[in-house]
Amino acid sequence: MSPEDARSPVFEIKDLHVWFDTGSTRRHTREVHTVKGISLAVAPGERLGLVGESGCGKTTTILASLGLLPPSASVSGQILLEGKDILAAGEKTVGPHRWNDIAMVFQGAMNAFNPVKTIGWQIAEALRVHRTVEPRERRDRVAELLELVGISAANADRFPHEFSGGMKQRAVIAMALACNPKVLLADEPTTALDVVVQDQILSLLTKLTEELDLALILVTHDLAVVAQTCERAAVMLDGLIVEQGPMTELYRNPQHQYTRQLFESTPDVFSAPVASHEIAPVVAPLLDVTDLKVSYGGRRSWLSSLRNKPSNDTLAVDGISLRVQPAEMLALVGQSGCGKTSTVQAILGMVPTGGGSIKVAGTEVTGLSRAQWRPLRRRVQMIYQDPYESLDIRFRVRHTLEEPLRIHGIGKSAKERTRIITEALERVGMTPPERYLGRYPHELSGGQRQRVAIAASLVLDPTLLLADEPVSMLDVSVRSGVLELLDTLRRDLGMGILMITHDLSTAANYADRIAVMHQGHIVEEGPAWDVVNTPTHDYTRTLLAAVPSPDPEVRKVS
């Protein structure tokens, strides 16, 4: 291939429109125009980021490119593969190219595999369906693909539950590469992965595009991920491409207001400010954890149980200590499996402790019965990770917020409970409250759901909030709004917040102090600015090295 042809597009989207039929009336058919005439092109070996928030049309675009939209969708425009329109005759023309020339990595690797089939069998299935490899050669090809994505071929006979999240995502990529495609479409391939594993997956995708001359379209809502992986990006809003170009130009000189908004909403660990206020130590902190241990039972054989032999318990939390003062936000940071959530569950009395002390507002809570815990429940409230799962779909907003008041006997009348509920909604920025009281969760956006979940905690007037990855499932602009809300609440109301996160960027920009957790231990703790800028532990430096910056010139994934 000549230098002139080296950057010629291998894959193009031209003037793509998508409409969805939402039902008919007697007079007309109701259609929603989801994708509105977008055009994109990517060359062999090039990485293009398609960036935008939930509902903007990103996933619809790439599903349309593969002819995978449901019958309710109408599509116009062209999808060109090496200059040929593969959508011209529908399934007849796109079908032969699907997976052979254009493959897709779908979002949610945790649920991408059949749990009763081995990983190797499922990768080989693509080879069987598309008949690209002779039967006797399939096992060797599976081994080659696994090694290509950094998994030992010996793992081919293992089942999905035996793979970590990062290994599952690598295996999904191996499956997509089975038939040697020219184009790879990756839809949020690092969602739900911690920052170190995310960095490994992005490095893998970069390496594959370079070694296999593979064209990549990376779909994500995370600008920092695109900045560290892709040469170019297209910013999508409400079905339109509002801006596209080289990442450096988009970062240094964005032309569209929405692009500027996305960059401004993306926290950068490398430019976090010094804490703007000091937290004065008090005699009795809101939360005082000392030498906490939490263990889970190991695998125990039938014979050893008959002989009454002890099981090999695993220490999930191994002697950690931490404190949270009034109006302070402490971020507990670490990778998946390090013991963060086990710590929170122990604080709430949800799992038994194996040693140590937990004091809430000066009261020792380890060993308390359910009845003894009840008066303290008002003082300690939890904000869960997934706003789509934390609200009961059967309850309207009013019922969701009123239920904890009824349980704790707060509010002598319906009028008083309504006053408490509306004040809580106003505190979290859902105004006027009357607009939301009658809505069900499915009638709210992700950010609105998380605000309702926070409001449901505030109605009890707690002094301590435990927030477990409170923004990891939210779009970047919604994420910043929820974090600003938490920051305002703890300053205005004097609440202490223990925020569990794997995102050092969020911790550096919003927390007063950071405690870094690794394999059940807190390996480093201190003011947020100090931990980020002068880390003392190798693991902290590993986490920082994996954090993507929205500035494409800061660090490139290699």
C-alpha cells in the first residue's frame, strides 16, 4: 500500500439517519428521529473515538452499521466498507461482512458469555459459524487468539465465572478478532472496570490496531479514555455530530459549547486543586474504624467438615483504620476486590467483623443486635452505586422518600411528611418538587434517579453518608453535578462522607483526604493533593499511572 493510500478510509458512515417507530395513531405513525445525518470515516490502523452522553445515538449508530437494529427502526444513508455500500440490499449485503470484516465488542463483558460453556468453546463458535478455519485447526486458532489478547492458552477450558472482569473483556475482544476483521467497533469496552484494568484494555486495543492494521471506532462517554487512546474524535449530541477532529485540537480549542462542557466536566487527577478548607479534628469523629478485620470462609471439603477441620478463611479487610470528621469527605480508593465494599458492609453491620472496632458518633457498633442498631440507622445512610437498581420500580418518588419516614416514625401527619420530602428534593436540586413526586423511576434520567436516592437518605437527617461508587454509572456531566451536590451537602449540613471509588480523578477533585486500599490493607493515607502529587507507596503510583487524562499530550497509552 502506497503512502497516499495508507490513510484511505476502510470504513465510512455517510449521511446516516435512523428513525424508530414508537407506535401509531389513527391519523399518523409516531417516529423518533434518533440519528440525524451523521458521517464518519476511519482508516486502517486508525483509532476514532465516538463520544457523547447516554441517549445521544452512539450505540444506535454502530448497531445500524452492522444491520443489527430491530424491525421498528428505519435507516437511510450508506455504510461503506472499502468503498462498497454494505447496507444497499439490507441483510443480503451486510450479513456476509458481519464478524468477518466488521466485528463488535459489546458493552458489558460480565454478561457476554454463556455461563455453562467454556471460554474456548465460545470463541471457537465464531469460527464454526463463519467457517473461517478448518475444524482440526480451531483449537490452535483459539489458543492463538487468547495469547494475542494476553491470556494464557491454558485458560481456554475455564468457564466464565473463573475469569476476572478484565480477563472476560480480553476474551470478548479475542472473540471479536476470531475472523480477522478489518474494522472493530467497541461499545464502552471499559465500563465497570477499575482504572488499572481499564488502562490494560485500552493499551491492548492500541496494540492490536497497530499490529493488525485494524480500524477502531471506540464508543464511550469518557473523554479522558478517548484522549489517551484515539488520534481523532467525533462528539455526538442529540443524534448529530457537533464537532470532530484531532484530539489535541478538540482539547486545546473546542469550537462547540457542548465539547467545552464535556471537557470541563471531566475531572483531571493531574490538575486537582489544593484543599480549600481545613477539617478541624474533634474529640469524637463521626466514624472511627480501628484495626478492622473482615473475613470470608474459604472452600471447605466434605471430608474436612466431617473431621471438624477449620476452613481457609480469606481476609478481605486486614486490620485497617480510618476516621471521618464532620463536614469531611474521605475517599477510600482501590481496585475491584481490594476490600472497599466489605469495609462499608462491616460499618453498616451487614457482615460480621473478625476483629477491631467501629464507632459511629462515639457508639461502638460491632456486635450490636438488629434492635440495638435501629436508632443508629438514622445517623448512617448509604448511597448505592447503580441508580437504576437502587430504587424500587413499583414506587413513585413520593413513596420512595416517605417509606423511611414511616419506618422510623418521623412526621406526625401526611402534611408534615410531605414538607420533609419536598425539602429533601429541593436540597438535591429537583425543583419544583411537585414535578417529581408522582413519577416512577423509569420516568427519570440516571442523574435524577441518583438525586432521588440521595434525597431518600437526607429525609432522615443523617450525620454520616456512605457512598459506594455513587457516580460510576453516570454520564460525565451528570456525574459532576452529583459530586458537586455531595460536596455542597457536607459543607452546608456538616455531614461526613465516606466515598468508595476506584477513580482517583474524582477523589483528587472532591475529597479532603484519600485512603488507598490494596489487598485488604490501607497502604497510604493523607490529604488528597499530597497523595496525588507526592505518593509514597508503589501501589499508589501504579494507580496514578493508570488514570487517563483528558489532555492527550499528558500521557499516551502504549
